[in-house]
Amino acid sequence: MSNEQLDHLRKELDKVNLDLLSLINKRGELVQQIGEVKEKHGMNRFDPVREREMLNQILKEHEGPFEYSTIEHLFKEIFKMALELQEDDHRKALLVSRKKKPEDTVINIKGENIGDGSLHYVMGPCAVESYEQVAEVAKAVKNQGLTLLRGGAFKPRTSPYDFQGLGIEGLKILKEVADEYDLAVVSEIVNPADIEVACEYIDVIQLGARNMQNFELLKAAGSVNKPVLLKRGLAAQVSEFINAAEYIISQGNENIILCERGIRTYERATRNTLDISAVPILKKETHLPVFVDVTHSTGRRDLLLPAAKAAVAIGADGVMAEVHPDPAVALSDSQQQMDIPTFESFMSELKKMEQR
């Protein structure tokens, strides 16, 4: 074969490549339009019957030189890419998405700007037990220069016989102590009916792991003008977590903090398995601040500091942990709460890490 013939064939091949590129992009545009129609009518994007019909038609017209199996594999990959394109378009529409809002959301809570690039802390007892207990922890929190005080007033527990919290009375205690020490209250709400009255006492509505897909609660939290700290569900995928946040923001409330708190796996060495990689994924996919709850993810007092260091190193916006004056007599989760000297040492180590 002469060089002239080879050059001619190569030019033909280059033209075919560009024709294929044009046709693939044209197909992608059609797929996007089909995806928009399906979404508008609430239809599933993946239709296996339609995919098989298209493959059968293609194979019927195929005359070589490629094997039938090669052609089938090639078009299955094209179909797969088309489905991913439709899913990308769906994600693009999410209000929590970076594609919708490239800049970080910054939430002001009692003068502290969450999501501003600096590290923040949410500390306090697992459950509110008494004024004296909360006040002692609040004093220690204030002494560390922190602003956000957590405490459970409504406690959804696995067993119905475990301590369920003091309810509204617990919120009143939190509010009284927080006002005394000039702190902001972070507390969990479990019932949509309690949102309105809770807003009188708390500064941040926490929605716990067991309520991540309580859609009526999500919508209720989204309808009020209070920041929301949303925890990842026990076995929730990142996409499910993001969509739970979308329920909140769709009601008009953009002030959402995502909290990775570990997921349930086969591993029993820790209470849950801390999915530390979720932090950069969530920060890449959404514009929302991301915290890590080191207490519920590990369930072990001896692992709180290394887990917190990992959270800081990977780029979390904040760390959440539990502190109790005397964990041995705590009414819930005694094995995972820090006493005040341990808390002070914990904060000292993390502040050293921040300064490096």
C-alpha cells in the first residue's frame, strides 16, 4: 500500500471519527430531552424493555465486520453513558448542588460563621438531665472559647425502656443555661408538631440519623427560619443524604449543616463505621458545611481524638462530640462521653493541630 493510499484512508478515518463524535453528542442531546420529559411525568429514567428493543433493532441491521457481541457491548456502554447523563442532569437541578450554587454556604449562628473555612465545634451532653449538669458542661464549653452547645431533650432510643429525654422541659433548661453563658443551643427535634415551640428555645434544629428520611419532619424544618443540622442515616447512601437535605432547602431554608456520624456495617469494633471519605464527597457535591460527629461514629471515648483529627485533616467544617460532668452516671451513652478534663485535653490537642 502506497503512502498516498494510507494518507487517504487515515483522512477517511478521521472524518468518520468526527462524524461519530457529532452523532454521539446529538444522541446525548436527545437523551437529555427524553430525561426532562420523564422527570416531568414522574417516570423512571431506566427502561430495560426499551433498551432491549433498541439493541434488537441494532443487531438486526448489523452486517459486520464486528462480532454481534462486540456491537451489543458497545451500544450497552453508550446506553449506560446516556443514563448517567440523565442522572447528572437530575443532580444538577438540586438546590444543594455545587452546580446550582458554586460558592460555599456560610451560616451565622450567634456570631459564628459556619462554613467560612475555619473549624467549629458542637459540644455538650448526650441528654439533658438537670440544670446543674448542663451548666457545668456549658461553663467548660465557654472556657474553651466555643459557641455551640448541644444537648438532647428528645431522645429517640432503640429500646422504648431507655431514657427518652426531658422533652420541652429539657429545652427550657438548655435555653436558660445557654443564655447565662451566651451560647447557641443545638438540639434534636423528632416530631414536626414540636418544631414551632422548639424554635422558642433552640438556635439550631438537629435532625437525627433515625429521622433523616422522616420527610414530613424535613419539610417542617425547612419551613422555619432556623439553621438545621442534618445527620446521615444509619445506612444511608451519600445520594440519599443529599436528597434529604434537598427536602429541607426545597421549603426555603438554605441554612443546613450536614453531619457525618458513621454508618452501620458488619464491623463491631466501633459503634458505627466512620465514613470519613463522605466529608470531601459532600463538600464537592454540595455547597453546605459538613461536620463530623466523632461520638456516635466511634462510640468509644478512646477514639474520639484520633477520629476528630481525621475529620480536621480531611477538611470538615466542624467536629461534634459529647461531654458530661460524670459519664459513669449518665442516663444515656455513658461509655462514649468525655468528662470535662478529657474534653479540655481533647480541645487542646485539636487547637494545636489547627495552628500547624
